[in-house]
Amino acid sequence: MCGIVGIVGREPVAERLVDALKRLEYRGYDSAGIAVIEADGALSRRRAPGKLENLRARLSQDPVDGVTGIAHTRWATHGVPSETNAHPHVAGDVAVVHNGIIENFAELRAELAADGVVFETETDTEIVARLLDKHRREGLAPRDAVLAMLQRVTGAFALVILFQDRPETLYVARYGPPLAVGYGSSEMYVGSDAIALAPFAQGISYLEDGDMAIVDRDGVEFCDFSGAPVARKRQPLQLSSMLIDKGNHRHFMEKEIFDQPEVISHTLGHYCDFANQRAQTDGDGVDFSKVSKLAIAACGTAYLSGLIGKYWIERFARLPVEIDVASEFRYREMPLSEDQLALFISQSGETADTLASLRYCKANGVKTGALVNVTGSTIAREADAVFPILAGPEISVASTKAFTCQLALMASLALRAGRERGTLSLEEEQTLVHQLSEVPRLMSRVLHAVQPQIERLARELSRFHHVLYLGRGTSYPLALEGALKLKEITYIHAEGYAAGELKHGPIALIDENMPVIVIAPHDRFFEKTVSNMQEVAARDGRIVFITDEAGAAASDLKTMETIVLPDMPEFIAPMVFALPIQLLAYHTAVFMGTDADQPRNLAKAVTVE
């Protein structure tokens, strides 16, 4: 994940900026850079691909000296890792660092190019710098230029902006990825992570989505994107949180749920070329055109991400997929062949059953791939190919952001496999990659739209002892995941079923004491799922209907609660519809007083069979 740091100070900032970036290295990156206002008023920038040592070497050879600056570590989204594409980006008298994805960058790029703008990079971030430069040349003051830019861009973004003619001010904006302002003694700081600010700051304020902040040496002014003032609480910065910080969230699980718009943008950016709307080939040695069938093994939530991946890979790549829970994989002695590929999914990369299955495949001459969040883990070291999930540290035992990042990776691999196998046309691939680029924005919108409603629903749900989840297509694994999350952290007995299986047994359980949570986007399965809902309603079951705007409009069934998400393409729905089921489990646990981060009897990494 990208890292952002900014300092408005009275002492030289270059070395401190790089030191702060060092504390963000755990997030992962492929290039780094800083920009400062020097003593003579010049806006100077230094960047380098690769690790921070390369940037330090560059600064040693060509130092900068200023007391206000911004810095960034980048995970490539638009454009390859290179010095040219590294942040900060500069246009005219403005420098910008950015986390996230600007969804409408292609439209804005074409508009600016028609006005004669010549672009220097392949990135979406350059659009922000060019828009700001345009607004300044039109006579707008910095604050107004930033507000005008924010009215044009869509997507998920955290921005820190430095203007050459405002050498003692940083302009900050957030919609999705986190940003915080740190308070010092006659200095102020900005960072994407409290860890970066801990050695400097004496207090911290977190920006909310839709916030802009103007930061100078003496303080900060918060406003919304229309310019109306807003208030944000200042709170102590706990130095004991140097490793991982919950921010302004009650639990790590809540924080990790709200991290998802940012982290998934980095996963998607790594595996998709959004500039050309193509799935990336990552040089991992896997050629799907030479794979006859695919085997997937995983445990728990990772298994369910693989189950959704099976739907995508078989649909878009026409590649047969067998998936097993890893504890069963090697014991059923499935036939294996050398033209087969086996994928193993694990957040920790240390899951004992999954590792044993990988070793079984390697012993039988099968090429193996690891989808892991910890790239130095045993599974990653022993696999033939490694596909990093890039979710960042996940502290809560119940997986949330690792799950959706696994889905993003599986979706990207499905499109890549379709291209390599010739089952997706260029136009189809580009359409689907564009749909993936919309996920971070939709996630941000959903998180803030549904949370109050879900908190109210959680109070009601906590009264029950049993819950059923139903879904069809890719919503069936989501039903399984919803039930797993609820039972993991609330200890309410919950089961997930394919909606079509309702009449084959579970319908016997339906009465007025049985909540039934139905996950039903308005897709090609919707009408059949509504028929199952009618069967529940006829038996006085309490329906919680999770759908989209089109689905809500198409159903007039009486429900206990209807949670309405924005309309979205069927392909990306599992990633976005995962959010309400995560929030529902979380808020029910909070209301019941259970430990959402460390539920009883469970461990984050299961290292024994």
C-alpha cells in the first residue's frame, strides 16, 4: 500500500520525511520520492525506483534543503514502477502525492489533452496535478483550486498537495484511503498512517471521507468538499501503537473493514493495467493457455474466496476448477497431471493444512502458486509462483480486508487467464477491467451509507440464537462467508446455503424465530432468489434482504430489513456485497459484548493440522 507523509516545519524536513517513509515500509512499495520548498522558494523533487535506500542515495548526491515537504512510497496502479511514474507528481507550481485510484482519469486526461496539455507519466495522479495547475492558471487561489479539482475527480483517493507560492501550507483531502493530521510544537504533520507520525506528533486528528484540510505550522482548518467548515476531534497519539494503530476505530476489525477501499485499490492496481484496461501478466512463469485444469485449496475464509474465484475462472477463462478445503485436499487422492496448476490461498502463508496440500502437489510434479498476504511465509517460499494479496497487516482474527483482496486477485487472474486462453475478447477484457476500477469508490460509498442501518439491525439480530444466509451464484459463497463471520465473532449459530437448496432441508427450520439473510444483487439469478424469499415469507421467516437499488425496486416482499447498495455490474458485486455482511457480524458482536478482534478458541494463523 502506498504511504504518505507531509511536514510543515521550522527545521529541515528531507531526512525526517524519508525516516517517516521507512516506518511505512511494511505497507509495501515499488518507488519513493519527496518534494520540498527550498530556502530560495524553489519547488524541488527527488524520486527513485525501488527501495528507500535508492532515494537516500539520490538525496546524498543531490540534496534538498527546505522546511516544508511531502513524501510518498508508491505501489504501482496506473503505469509501471519507474522514476517517471513515482510520486510526487509536479505540474507548474504544484506537487501532489496520492493514494488510491482516480476512476475517471481517462476522461479527464482526454479533456486536458484536447486543451494542449502534454503528459509526462502513465499515472492517474498526474491528472490531479494537471487539473490544479489549470485552475491556478485560471486565477484561482490554492484553496479554491483544490476544491474545484475535488469536484471533478471520482474514485477513492487520499491527496496531499504542496503549492510553490504557499511554502508554509499543505492541502489535504480524503475520500476512501485514510489520512491523519498530526500536531507538533510550531510544526504540523500529515500521514496516511499514525505510525509515520508517532515520533513527531503530540496529538492526531483523522480525516473523514469527504474532508479537506488546510495545514500550516500553527494548526489545521477542516472543511468538506464544498468548503463548509467541519470539526474533527484531536486525540492523543499513543506511542505504544507504533506497530499497528486502530486510528479512531474501536477494534482492529472495524478499522480493517474500513481499510478495504484503499487496500483493494493497490491489489487491483498491481494486477490490472488501468491505463490500458488490461489484466497484467506479472512475469510469474504461469501461462494459463498451457493449463488444462486448475485445483484450488484453502481453509476458512480463504477457501470461500477461492470458491468465488472458481465461478469467475470457469466463466471467463473456460478453465475447469476443482476446489477443496485444504484439510481434505490431499487425503482424497485426486488425480493430478503435469499440465495442471494448483493454487493455494492463505492470508498468513503458514496454514498447516494448506502447506501440506502444496507439498503433496509438488511431490506429484504439479506446478504450484501461492496467493498469500505474507510474501516471506513458508507457503510463498515453497510455491513455484507467488501472487501477493497486498492487503497489508491484518490483526483481527476474523478476516475482512484479506478476503476482499483475495477476491480482487482472483478476479484479475480470471481475466488474465481468459486473455491467455483466448476466451475473452479485447473489448470484454477492457470492460471488465474498467468495472474492477470502480470497486474502491463503490466500497467507500457503501461503508458510509449502510453502517448506521446495520448498527440498528445488529441490535435486533442479537436477540436470536440461529440465523440462515442464502445466495445464488457468487452470492452463495458470500452466504457461507456471512454465516462464518457471524458465528466466529458473535457465537450465534449461523449456516449458509445455496438458495436453491432451501426446499431440500433448511426450510424445515423457518418460523418467526429464524432470521434469514438473503444476499441478492439484481443479477441473472435474482428472480429465482426472490422465489426462495417468498417461500421464507410464507412461513413467517424474518427476512434481511441485502440487494441493490434495482433489486429493491423489483421486490415488494415485507422484510425485517432491506439493505440497499448501489447498482453495480454482476462481476464486481461479491467484493462490494462482502461489506454489509462483515459490518453486520461486527456490530452484532459489539452489541453482544464479545471480543470482535480475538474471538474465543480461534487463532489468526493455524499452524497445526
